[in-house]
Amino acid sequence: MATAERDLGASHDDSPAGKNQWESGSDVLETFSYDDDISRKFAVATIVWGLVATLAGLIVALLLVLPTAAHGLEWISFGRLRPLHTNAAIFAFAGNAIFAAIYYSTQRLCKARMWSDVLSRLHFWGWQAIIVAAAITLPLGITQSKEYAELEWPIDLAIAVVWLGFFGVNFFMTLIRRRERHMYVALWFYIATIVTVTVLHVFNNLVVPLGLWKSYPIYAGVQDAFMQWWYGHNAVAFFLTTPFLGLMYYFLPKAANRPVFSYKLSIIHFWSLVFIYIWAGPHHLHYTALPEWATTLGMLFSLMLWMPSWGGMINGLFTLRGAWQKVSSDPVLKFFVVGITFYGMSTFEGPMLSIKSVNGLSHYTDWTIAHVHSGALGWNGMMTFGMLYWLAPRLFQTKLWSTGAASQHFWLATIGILLYIVPIYVAGLTQGLMWRAMDSTGQLMYPDFVETIQAVQWMWWLRVLGGVLYVSGIVLMCINYLMTWMSRPSQYETPVHQAPRLAKNYAGKDPHPDSQLAGAPVLNLAQSLDRWAKMGWHRRWERLPVRFTVLTTIAVVIASLFEIIPTFLIRGNIPTIATVRPYTPLELAGRDIYVAEGCYNCHSQMIRPMVAETKRYGEYSKAGEFIYDHPFQWGSRRIGPDLAREGAKNSSYWHWLHLENPQAINEQSVMPSYEHLLHTTIDFDKIPERVYAAAQLGAPYDQELEQAPEMAKAQAEAIAAEIVSQGGPVLQGEMMTFDTQAVALIAYLQRLGTDLFATPEAPAAEAVEEATEPAEQPSDEESEDVAQSAIRSDSVRTRLVANP
């Protein structure tokens, strides 16, 4: 075991060229060099996009405490910038860091240059083009509104081509043409990343395009929510976890000059994560309309994740045994130690948050935000910074400009993270407790939602301060990298290496460790199990990259199908509700405006079956209410109240005023102004394509297919008339204009949650029969229920609600 671990701990590029000739079957040495230019490109891009992503996050944090700072400009509103920040942090900052790490380490672990320099450059420039496309489209309101998967279908296609066609092909062909027989543990995690992200991306982004920049997902409601969090949770797992574990397994031993602590633990760590992680997504949907069996299954697998995750943390920290004295003086190791510690904290907190009782308190609150940022800033950020500082002198072939500045960056980042997440943890607990607080009479103690926002605003200011420190650290790193680059030699050296080509047939022997139970009075089965537990069999898998990839893919696919198939095939998972009807053409257009403005970033549409929530918002949400929702809009955070029962709560004129100036309705509101919607017209000619797409996805439209624009205009005129009759503006002595986007959005908001209380439409034959039969006299309670239902239904149809 010690020998195996020692081989894994030292990177293979440090070994003598002829070390594995006995495995190669060839005495002819091949000459090759590594392509460090591609790693340089990705490293620089990582720093640039890291600064952009954190600056965007800082702006988003400021917009929460200064909602009027955007001055009504829709392109820089919170709802549009928040997904830009998350995508920049994940795919631009972390994504480029992943590629810098993989391109640098893979070549050395395989003793081979990347298979194609052309594919490497296509990958780099293609990925940067995707990031720029995201930076342009998201502020314009072009979005699918699915967390971490907001980008529209043309960009999704580009991601698939660049990720698998350029990056994936280049990586796997390099593995096949490698000169090192056995694949080191970092390569296992890279394989899992490429395979699983491909599967997640493809199946979560199956859509029906409406045009170049608009689409509807093929999934609706409950199924869409399930698919999104199957993707969302595992995007965190296989884009922000497994590649960074590969980074840890390569760069930490190199920086510490120590072997990996345990080869066996790395095997357990890898296969446990690959198989278990994929099941855990539904725990994001506790107490929602998702079937309870699915969320319970997600919770159980999330709890199991704690063990292998901490196995990886232990393997990382224990790798530093005998090298802890270096941590105090080496900023690279400081970043790595804190990064791995945050990994351990996040992977303990994640399973804890999956427990239903804990999730009931934490979900929709800032607690989730603190958890996500402790992982992103602490684990991904600190590991990236450590790697980049270690790479700088090697990529630029010169001394790092300032080790002291790197240490200052470490302290700015560490203090910034703590100052960011600690207040937000407190804010999350405060929100959760205030939302559910009830007095001795059984009434809500804080019935006005804005009270809970005011209670945490000072904590949001502390988060801004923490963000300023974190961004300052990245600025310092930019300066350090720039000065290091300026001191580079006029021409980079290109070291030439030699190694024998691998023979097609393996000539060596795989280790078959003896059982420690040999000679002991035990069954042969016990000895066999003991030999198996030593994991010598895994060495055979490590020299077969194609088989290893296939096994990884099978583990991911099987785990996914066990969850997805029952959710899609069992009809009882989504009970139908007779009164639920598809959206009208105008409401469909209004829903798209709701999506484009990013309203889902602040408002949920999912009332959980909890006493406090039903008292605050109304009847809890049912699965059958969402069968026409493409995409679902359940949300993951509440900065504003839930909107699942918003329909008919307030007058149309109230909504008009609220969009124009939220602070005029409630001066403590943190909602930005959407005044531009009051002046931007609806393109009625594009409504038919929305109706056709919805019909293709199952909406039972009839005359809407032929008369969509006319029906939309008629409903818009009725709502405009309501607003005028309720005291709204009259333009030039005429009725208020009806073709504004605000009117369409109001139509959608007034529809939300009302179908559940609508009166079912009786078939014509039944209606005639009922008309000829004497009616039974209902009881007083039944009369009241019918009256209330009629009131709700009438308010939905006419929208004639009184002024608040």
C-alpha cells in the first residue's frame, strides 16, 4: 500500500523516462513537449472572469439594499443581473479554472501533449464566446429561467459542441494516446465531470424553440422542477465539485511535495460520489408538489453523501502530514487548506439541509445563499487561487512577483468570506423564524412580508462589505499576475520529454494482494472479501480508460433513471384538477415577460403545506395546478412574498402602481421599478407562435390557435378599462393604452392560483338535465362555500376587483 500511495502522490512527470518500460513493451523512446500556452490562456481568463463575476455579485448585493440605484434601467435590475452573476461565477470563473487545471495536469499525468492543438484553441475561444453571449443575452431578458441553466437554446447547442465536441474529444483522445499506463486519481474525476455534465446538460435543455431567442422546455410543472433540480444539484456536484477534487488530488501533493494520503480512500471517495450524488437532487424540493417519495429518496442519498465527501476532505488534509510547517509560509498551501476546510463544511451542511425539518426552516431563505457562497467562494475560489499562484511561475517561467501580495490576498479573501456568509446565515435563520412565528391566538406575528426584509437589511450591508474585501483580493491577484507576466522571458522555453509508447497489449501483472486472513480459521469467502477490499482489482480499471468511462457513465445513468422514470410514468404523481385550464394568449405573453424580468429570482410560486404559509398566502399548492407551466416558476428564494395565490388579491390598478413605483405602495419595499413595462408595447403578432408551441406541449387550445392576437387584444382592452375605472391614468382623454407589457404581466398575475377555486364547467348534456330537475337546497355551509367559489371565479373572469 505504501508503494502504491507513493506512486500516486508524486506526479508522473517527475518520474524517470524509462520507469515504466516494462509495461510499454517498447524500448523506443518518443519525444514530445507539453502545450502550456493553452493553460496560460485559461489561467488568465480565469482571473479576468473572476473579477467580472465578483463585481457583478457586488452590484447585485448593492441593488438589494439600494433598489432604486438602477434608476429604472431594466438591463441592470436585480432580476436580470442575478443570473448573470451566477453564470459568470460558475461557467466563466470556475469553468476556466477547471480547464486550466485539466489541460496542465492531464498532459503530465499522461506523458502526452493534448491530442489536438486546434481543438484546444477552439475550446478556449468557443468557451469565451459562450460567456460573452451569456453576458449579452441575460441582461436583455433572454432566459429560460432555470437556475444554472438560464441560457437559451442556441447557446446551449454551442455549449454542447464546445464541451463534448472540442474539449471532451480532445481529452479522451489524449487518454487513449497516453504514455503512462495507469490513470492517476485526478483523471478519474475529470472523466466523471465530462461524462456527467454532458448527460445533465442535454436532458435538462430539451426544448421547443419559438424563435432564435425563445423556447419552452418539453417538461412542465412538477416534472420540469424535478428535471431542473436533478440538473441543478448535480451541476454543483459535477462542475463545482468533482473537477476541483481532481485539481486537489494533483496540485495539493505537488505544492506540499507529499504523496496522497490514501490510495484506497481515493477509490472509495470517487465511486461513492459518482453513484450517490446523482440521486440527491430532489431534496431541493421538500414540502413542494413533488411526490414525497422522491424528496425522501433525495434526502436519504444526500445524508449518505456526507461520508464519501468527508473522505475526500480527510484525504486532502492528511496529505499535508509532515508538511504543516510549510503552511505558515506558503500562500499556496494556505489557500488549499482553507479551501479543503470549506469543502468539508459545505459537504456537512448540504446533507444537514436535506433533512426535511431543517429544510422546512431554511428553504427560500438567505441560509441557502450563505451555504452556496461558502462553497463557491470558500471551496472553489480558494482552491482556484491556490492553483493559480502555484501555476504562475511555471507558466510564465519566472518568479512570482510578490509572495507577500499573495498572502495579503489570502487574508482579504478569508476575512471577506467570513464577513459575507456569517451575517447571511443569521439573516436566513431570522427570515425562517419570522415567517413561521405565530402568537398565542394562532395568528402570524409578522403578517406583512416586508417586516422580515427590514429585519435583515443591515446584514445585507455587512455582506456588501465582505464582498468588497473579496473583490479587493482578486484585484490584488490581477496586479500580481500582471507584474509576473511582465517579468517573463522574451521567449518561453519548451522542454522536450521522452517516454516509450504504450504497447497495445498489457505485458505487466496487476497486483493481487494476499489476504491478511490467510491461515486464520475463517471461510474462504472471508478471505476473498478481504482481498477484494484491498482494491488491487481497481488497478486493472485504471489502465482501461474506455472501460472506466463506460462504467462511470453506467453508474450515472442508472442512478438517474431510477428516479426519473417513476416520476414521468406514474400518473398518480400528478393528480389532475378539472378546473385547471391553460393560460390565455395574453396571459401566456405576460408569463414570458415575468420570466424575462427574472421575477422568479425574488418570488416563489409554491405554497408549502405548513400552517404559517397557508395563513400567509392561502391554500397550499397542488401538483395538478402546474401542468401547463413551461417552465415551472417555483423559485428558490423569497425576497418578496410568494405569488402562487396572487390572482384577484389586488386590483389591476394596484399592480399598475406597484410596477411603476413599488416604494409608493410600500416605502420599505426592496423591489425595483418596472416603469419601462408601462411604456413598452406588446408584439401581438408574436403571440400565435407562443400559443402554437404551448399546444404542441399539450395545452388543449382550440379557437386560440386561430384567433390568438384578437383574443389577447380583447383581454388587454378589458384590463385597461378596469385600470381606468379603478382610478388609473387616462391618456389624452382616451382610454389608457392597452398594448403595454404591463397589461400582459398583470393579466398573468391576476390568473395565478385562481384555477383551483374556479367552478367546473358542466358538460352540455348534464347542464340540460340539471336545468329540468328540481334543485336540492344546500346547507348554510355549502351555500357559503359555493358563494366564495363564485366570487373567486367571477373575479378571475372580470378582474373587477375593488381598489385596495
